[in-house]
Amino acid sequence: MKQQLAQGTAEVFGIEMAVNREYVFSGSSKAAVFSWYGCTLNSRGEAEGYVATDTPMVSYVNVHAMVEQRREQAASSGGAGPRVLIAGPVDAGKSSLARILLAYGVRMGRKPLYVDLDVG
């Protein structure tokens, strides 16, 4: 499936999409295109899709804000930055949340470190 952002702003796993650039998603991948203010997407190819009105993104941004606040506190005190542990059942969105938090951290100019301890 191919997606192209025609207008507005949107992101995939916290990474901003560029207008008029084609993004290719393989048939087996699961990805959500999210927009805070609305957007127009052009899609080509077959994929399952829907428009959701209920999303956890507000909670994710709140977690990011708390982590960023802890980074600021650590920087001002000379301490180590925060550590975040994401735990939960299978297919709960742990990896998606981690990718979003990493992308938001990079967008803030940070250099987050990611360690995947999933034994599966």
C-alpha cells in the first residue's frame, strides 16, 4: 500500500510525514497515520483501513511531556536522564508506544537509547 500526504500534517509512529512524498507500507506491516489537526491522504493499493475517533495519542504525548520534564530536571541537576519501562500483554501496543516516544525525543533534539528485552 502506498500513502501520500496531500495536505495538512500527519505522522507515523511519531515521525512527521512530508507533503507529496510517497510512503510504502508492506502488506504485513501495521502502521497508523495520525493527524492532530486533520489531513488529506491519497492511498493506492489494498490495505485494511479505518478512521478512528478514539486514540491513545493524547496519553502518549502526556507521557512524552513527563519524560521530557524529567530530562530537563536531570540536565539541571547533573543527574542521569529518566528510564522508561514499558510492560504489558502481547499486542497491547508497547512497541508502538516505544517508537513514538523515541521519535518525539529525537524531535526534541535528544538522543534516546532503546533496549528491546522481548524474549519472544
